[in-house]
Amino acid sequence: MSAFDKYLHAVIVRATHEAHEDGSATIDAHHLLLSLAADQGSTAQRVLASAGVDHAAVRAALDREFEHSLSLIGVSPATYDLPRPSHASRQPRLGASARLALERSFASARKKDLGSAHLLLGILQAHIGTVPRALALAGIDQTELADHVRQTLRARPDAESAKAAGSQSESETTSSSEGYEAIQRLLQQAVTRGGLPGILAEVRDGDRQWFGTAGVADTRTGRERSQQDRFRIGSISKTFVATVVLQLAAEGRLSLADTAEQWLPGVVHGHHHDGAGVNIRMLLNHTSGIFNYTDDQEALNRSESHTPESLVRIAVSHPPAFAPGSGWAYSNTNYVLAGLIIERATGRALAEEITARISRPLGLTGTYLPHGSDPTIHGPHSRHYTKLFRSDPGAPVHDATELDAAMFWAAGGMISTAGDLNRFFGALLGGRILPPDQQRDMFTTVPTRDWISNAAYGLGVSSVTLPCGKTVWGMGGALFGSWSYSYGARDGEQMVTANVNGDWCDGGWDDPIGIFTDLLQAKFCRRSGT
């Protein structure tokens, strides 16, 4: 068996346990669909062939990827011991670290969401390919398992319908509808009063989803913004980076108490900077005191592009803001250093780690960190317009869609969509990405200064207390021509993600954060039944 077959086998064994024992057939849809695409005879394979894609090359690439996945959970492909389902145990006997890695690789299905069970049933109905072969190796009767999942689906729809329709009072339904109408009015006002080119927002209420937009994606053509729009997410990238660091901590590959000097010898040095006194936790919660390199625009403008190392050199050419651990100051340098530590700890590029650990397992198909100095946004996107942070209404507007993201990298270079961000933060807030200890670390906050009003900062995430007194959790990001907010309830059940494709705001709002705050107010502060 190839490494890919072995990994898939472990996934199926886990899905079988869940389907048989607790009725929630959670499964990593993306990996299973990849398996179907890599098999001769399947519909997906015929599409690959017609597109001129070499099947052997695809299969070799998948094998390399999953061989790495096996190594991450401490399993040698050469000595992999195929687990068999055992009703005496709820978990395959792979050991704690292996179970943790496999659990994280599954897109956790909510108990009230039947999508994963339908997916499992669809895959179980395949009679050729890797899935039936792996089931046979596991000693699993494919027909029996398919019948069990059908029974689960038949038993649950009535309860689901009652939840979706009967459990909501008429006043609650009306309140939700009025809340969406209020959000749509704010989107319109952001364009008509605020003068922004365009704005979009996606709201998630448990299993329900609402999307709204106003203005345009392209001022030249008048094209409207869409739910598939990708955009630069700025500092929301920090949440992804912090999540990867915490996963590495959970795996014992680093500790938050490790110093910058341990991982990056001699890098944080000069002008009273000392990497031996700065630990990883300080980098992630901005208590390191290290100078923020983006505050030195003159130095940044001396080069057309930058490496992470050159960004750190700009930072340490200035004295620190305070002694490590004695204050708080937002510094993009902290996350450039965190990105470098990830690469040193894993031996892989940061972009690859984010994709392998977060984007691919959660199915975030529009989310990625550009490689190097790639200035383009791949896939559907709106234009990004900037006034270069000038506040006067008559300031000229520039198109900043093509932008060298290397200057921002781990601190703010990523691209995503509203739907992807809601899915990511919903899973993160809901405790489905990090183990409990690392979850606690991430959401332990420190007070902030000269930043977002009424905010506290954790490890790559922040809490914001709204004017009505409600507290929401998530992160915001601002880059030339693109400002975004993604915040929600602490359990991740309710989320709001909004993006504007301009970096100014008129009409009584000081900046797009004012609009975002009003959107969060409309969602989280309305009174039920009014």
C-alpha cells in the first residue's frame, strides 16, 4: 500500500467508528474526494485525462503529501500497522498523538448537520477505487456500513426538521430577518454615505447563512461583488500563523516558552533588542517590545521587494518600544519572526504549513498565502482601491489589486473569502482545531494600547466589547485597498465576516472599522422579537 492508501485507510476507520458508535459520521471530505480523483476509472479521473493531467503524477504527488502527513503523527509509512475497527473501543488504537492529528484532519460536523453523513453515504456507494479497497483491507462490510448510515439519515431528519422549523418561535424568525435587513441597510449606507467602492458581508447563524453586498467589485465595469470574491485579509493572517504555532506546540515540536534566540540565533539583535529575552508567547501576543517594521516606510521603500529576514533587520535597526513582557504594542515584526520559527521547526515553507494544516482540512478553497512576491489574487476577486491612507474626500484613488505581498508575509499577506473566514473562525472558536490546552493559551488575553477600542489581545485573536456590552471574538485586517473584519460569538455558532474594497470612509465614520462595528452591533446587539 502507498502512504496515501494508508492515510485514507486510517480516515475510513475513524469514520466507521463514528458512524457505528455515535451516529455522527464526520469525515474529511477533501481528502476523500482527492482519493477518488486519483483513481483510474472514476469520473474525476476521466476529467483529469481530458484536461491533459497525468494520473501518475497526481498519484505521486498525493503519496508524497500523505507520507508527510503520516510522518507528522509519528507513523512510519514502512511500518504502518493497519488498525481494524473494534467496538470495544471508540477510537482506533493509534496512540494519543496520532488520534489528535487524525481528529484535527476531520472537518468536524455539527450534530445537527447531516452533510457529512450524506457525503459518507455517497462515497460508500462507489464500487471502484481506493475507498472500497481500503474498506476491504479494514475488514469492513461496505454494504452493511452504507445501510447503517442510511438508517442514521432516516432517523434524524424529523428531529432536524423540528429544530429548524419548530424550535424557532415566530418572533425569533422575524428578529433574524429584521437583523439581516438592518445589515443590508448598513451595506448600502457604506457605499452611499461612506463613499466606498463596494462592501460584502456573510453572516452565519448555526446552520443558516446569509450573504449581502452593495456597490461594485470593479468601478470600471460596474461588476458587482460576489460571495466567491477573494480579497487580501491583512492581519487576519496572524490568526492562521498563531494556530500553526499552537499546533506545533501541541505536537511537542516547540514550546511557547522557547526564545527567539533558540530558534533564530542572532536574528533579534541590535539596538538593545535581545532575542534571548523574547519568547514565542510574547511574539504571538505582542508583548515582545520589538519595533514594528511597517512604521519605517522610508526603509521599506528602499527596496522593491523584501525577504522576511530583511524585514526583521529593519525592525532591529530601531530600539525596542519597551523591555520584553513589560508592555503591549502591535508589531508586525512579531509575526514575521513567528513565521520564520514555523519554517525552522517544520523544514517547510509557511504557505505549505498553512495549507496542509488549516486550509485543506477545513476545505478553505479560497484561502492561501502567496508564494514569494506573487502580486496577483488567484481566482475570482474584486479590485482593491486605495487612497494611500489620505483622509480628504478629494484624494486620488489608486488600484492596489496587484500588490507584492512579500512585504507583509506572515504578518498580513494572506488571501481568503468571507465564507472561508467564517468557517475557519467558527471551527477555531468552537474548539475544533486546537486541543484544550492550546485553545486556552490562544484565548488568554492581555490589555491593548492605541489599537482597536475596547479590545483585548490573545495569541493571534482579539476580543472586542461592543457598545451594547456584548463581546465578540475574531480578528481584523487592513491592507492597501482591502479592510476586513471576522468576529463572532465565543462558541463560533454565530459569525460575521465583512470586507470593503477601499481603505477610506466618509459619512460620519472615521474609517471602515466604524462600519464593521455597526455591522456587529446589528447582528449581536438587537433584541430578540423586536
